[in-house]
Amino acid sequence: MFVLFEEDGSFKAGTILADNDASLQVENTHGKRVKIKRASILLNFREPAPSDLLNRAETAAEELDTEFLWEVCGDEEFGFAEFATDYYGHPPSPVEAAAVLLRMHSAPIWFHRKGKGRFRKAPPEILQAALAGMEKKRLQALAIDHMRDELVAGRLPAEFDGMVAQLLYRPDRNRNEVKALEAACVDTGLSAARLLLKCGALPSSYEYHHNRFLFEQFPDGIAFPDFEPPTMPTDLPRADVAAFSIDDATTTEIDDAFSITPRAAGGWRVGIHIAAPALGFARGSKLDAIARQRLSTVYMPGNKITMLPDEVVETFTLAAGRDCPAISLYLDVRPDLTILSHESRVEMVPIAANLRHHDIEPLFNEDTLADGGPDFPWKRELTLLWDLATVLEAGRGKPSAHSNQVDYNFYVDWQQETGDGPGYITIGHRLRGSPMDKLVAEMMILANSTWGKLLDEAGVPGLYRAQGGGKVRMTTVAAPHEGLGVDCYAWSSSPLRRYVDMVNQWQIIAVLTGTEPAFAPKSADLMATLRDFELTYAEYSEFQRRMERYWCLRWLRQAKSETIEARVLRDNLVRLEAIPLIFKVPSLPPQLPGSRVRLAIEGSDLVDVEVSTRYLTTLSEPDPDEEEEAEY
């Protein structure tokens, strides 16, 4: 005797070896002996053989019309053998009964299971909903296959229009487009970014990195919303000075300027003038909301996203040839460069010149200061500021900038095209701590620390940078900055670029004018501003570093050099000598830190922003008597 039974959700047949009333010992078609409960037995039969039954039943089931079966069966629950009798019009053979069972079991949307071997036809409305769902899935599968085929062929599906950023940076795996992209990535062996670049979804790898940042930080785009124009103050006194600024050639947000005026009693009155956009709009205005949301200008090689609209920057930047609203810190300085007193004022400052590094540094540097150098406009003022900066630096006991550090300047010519997309990169470098760097840094440190004390003494809160135990943090109360050697340090000198400086400027203006400060002590909004600024500023800085690394790889590819020199930092970590690119060299043998090595360039990846190199030879080992190498 043979039996058909259900085990683990599938149908099996076997030969009865022993019948123990409640259970049976059965040998299945694979020769395995199993114990089967009698309730699991669906059909007893004598022929055909168990293996033949299932094979013949599966063939017969394929010939049965599921829709016809559904139409002819009753609305009540039934067993498969009973229905097979009605369907065939005679007691069914084991093969016929098994065929009906297999067909109904394989069509769960048509026949609902009510027990082992028992079914009930699906109600019409439920059946129609299920069939519609199946059709929808079928069409979705066809759409996915079509999109996948397009991607594999190197074409961007029309369905991807307007969705590329979401697909790359925040994919929703329930969407058909994402399923198609993932399937195409498997078929091609490419990542989503590389596949979409291949299909022309992005003009170049630059847009992949740049657009990711915009997607995450500027989901509504970088265009400014409508705002009320700032008001230019009209009742400020005009300073009797001729101020000048010192900035990089690409700087448009000119925040700071200086002036030197001889004193009748001898010495000079030195002015530090900071642009005052806080006079043009108040906290709670639309412009404040814009600045509060952005919190800082975003810098990157070849581009920037300003914190304030261009019209506002143009209104308050310290541009030459006009009077600009500013907060000024005046120092009364003796001929021996000791500071007698200081005074802060809100005023209009005449800007006489905007000096640029590339024009002034060849004329004003350590060498020209030592031998006198040529005459040029503003030489006397710059020299005096340099001398005063040297005194201020000594007084703090901390250097304003390490002279052995190197600053790199990235310039992108977007008019030139390379094989990697638009943009030809030039990377220049200059030693930090030049006379111009020092004089600007010392004046800003003095202004930020002086105005920080002003707020603290007035009991008005501000946003401070503090350092203790080597850890830098932001705080709303005055605290020492050990790294700079000052009692407190409130960022106040870049209000066109940083919201923190804007906040401090509102507070400083309130103290100087005797008005109500924008933020009261223990303000929850001030604490929220501090927290949001720290997080956002860190993200902006990380993006800038990543884009600088990206352009370093573009520089390498432009150079088309087969080898390059690097300096070992530690273990297998090296830094290139020509550009600020740090990476690991797995093949590098043990080297002393500071050793110079030559590497073979084997390739670079502009999507993952990585370079692959191979060690060739050691050029030199570090000189133990040599001064510590420059930090990049």
C-alpha cells in the first residue's frame, strides 16, 4: 500500500512499512524511512508506484484550468477528493485526485486552504483584488527588467529623470527604479555611482561629490528665498581714517580692514575695522533666518556657497572707494609699541584700498623686512602693524601661526576641459606665518579677545572658543583659550561668513550702543545656535577637505606623471611633497618617519577618491639635526 502525504509544506509519496493506528512508518521515494501521523495522510493508493504518482499528477495538473475549477466548485468548504469526484464525474484515480490537489494547492489566490487537503473558493471581490495585485507585480517586473536592460546597455532610463540624486544618495529600496539599478549593478559589476556616470546621469565625478553635499545639506537648493533688503545705517559718525584690507585674490567677503593714524602726542592710533552686517538687519528677520539656516559660508576649491546673499555681501563688504559701516577697535600705541588704551566704536569707515596677497607679498616679506626692500604704497602702515604684531605675539607667549606649516591654495579654471570633466586645477602653496599672515592673525586675536572681555564684563552672553587640556570647544561663557594664550576668545571678526560672528556682533553693538541685546543670558536659542553651528561647521569643513582631496587626484591625473615623491608620516602612511595628499602605500617597507620615498602611480579612483601607488625606492632618510618638518 502506498500513501500521499504532506511534509514541510510539500507533497510526498511513499510505501507503508508499518501501520500503528495513530502513525505510520513510511519509506519515501528516496529510500528514507519516516514516521508520519495518520492526520497527514491525504490519499491511500495501490498504483501507480509512489514516484510515478507525483510525476504523472504534476503533468495532469498542468492541464487543469484553474479559473474553470474555481467557477465550478461550490461556495462551501470541500476536500480535494470530493471535488475530484464531481469534476471527473466518477471516482477519481489516484493520479486524478492528486492532480486536483496539486492544482488547487498551487493557486492560493483562487482557493483558500482550510486544512490538509481541504479548500474553499476565494470570494469574487477578494479574488479580483488579488489578481489585480498580481498583474501590478507583473507589470512592475517588466518595468524593472526594461530599466535594468537600459542601464546595462549604457543608457539612462527615462524613468530616472529627476531621481538621480535620490537614487545615489538616499535610495528607497521599495521603488522600482532602485530595484532596477541594483539589478543592473549586479549584472555589470559596477557600483551605482559608476554605472550612472557611465550612463551620463552626471556630467563628471565632480558632480557626484558636489551634488551629494547639496542633497544632504541644501535639499531645497542653494538659491536664496525672498528677503527684505538690509537697511544701511545713516546716523553713524564717519571715522577720520584711511583703512585698507589684506585678503586673498578670490576673497569677496571682506570682513576686516586696518588703519594707522599718527597721534599728536606721539605714537599712533591703530584701527581694526570689522564689517558690520548686523547693523543692516535684526534677529528674527528673513535675512537672519537665512543666515541661521546656513550658519557659515561653504568653501571648496573653485567654488563657494555664501552664508548671505550676494546683494547683502556687496552692501557690507569693505570694498575700496566707499564708506562702510563697521565696528572699530582703536588702540592708542606709544612709539615703543606699548598699548596705552583701547576704544570700540560703531561708525562708518572710509576704505581706501583692498590689498591682495599676490600683489603685496613679493614686496612685503621676511627678506624685505630684513633689508629694507623697495618702497610701495602702504609699506609704512604694514611695517608698523608687523612690528606691533610681533610685540602682541610675544605678550601672549604663543605663536599666531606656525612658520613651518604650509597653506595650499586651490585654483580651478572652469573654462578648461580635461578628460575627467570641466575644471583645470592649479595648486599653489605658501609657508604660513609670513609677515602678512602674522599681522592679520594678531590683530584678529586682539579684536576677538578684547570684544569677548567686553561682553563678559557687561554681563551679555556671547559665543566663545575655549581651549583647555588640548581640547577646543564652544561655550556661551568666557573661558581661557590656552592655545592662543588669551583669557577669552569670541569669534567676532568674520560676520559676513560665520553666523557665530554675526551673533557676537549683535551682542557687541548692544553693549556699545546701550540697547537690548539680541540674546539674553541663559538663552535657549543661543545654546541651540552654538550646537547647530558646531555640527554644521564640522560637516562643511569635512566636505572642504574631501573636495580638496578630490582635486588633488585630478591634479595627479593632469600631471600624467608615472612616479612621484612623498614623505613618510608613519607606518605605510605617506604625504606627497607637491600637494597635500595623504594616503597609504601597502607595499612600503619599514621606514623612519620623515624619510623621502619615490612611488609609482598605478591608478586613481575619482569616485572613491583614492590613489593606488607602489613603492620604488627610498630617496633619503630624515636628518636628526634638521628642524621638524613642515606640517601640511
